[in-house]
Amino acid sequence: MEPKEREAEIISEILLKAASEPEFRNSLIRDPAAVLEMYNVSPQAKMVIKRTIIDLTQ
């Protein structure tokens, strides 16, 4: 699997987990940097996730 494909898969997993697990979602909203440090994704991927969470919570 290409690195970009793997990263897209990880982003998807994080967003699906945020959608289905309120506790994880709340942690991601409160401190996205700390939660995203647990995942091996690029800074760009982390920004995509942060923006998506912000968009979904407004």
C-alpha cells in the first residue's frame, strides 16, 4: 500500500472513531494535538483531521 493510501486510511479510521465514540470525539475536540500524536500521520493529515472536526462541531 502506498504511504498516501495508508495515511488516507488512518484519517478515515480516526474520523469514523470520532463519529462512533463520543469519548474519543470529545478528546479530539478538546486536545487534537495530543490525540493525534498517537497516530503516525503527516502534519498535513493532522490538519485535515483538525479542520474536519472543527467543521463538524460548528
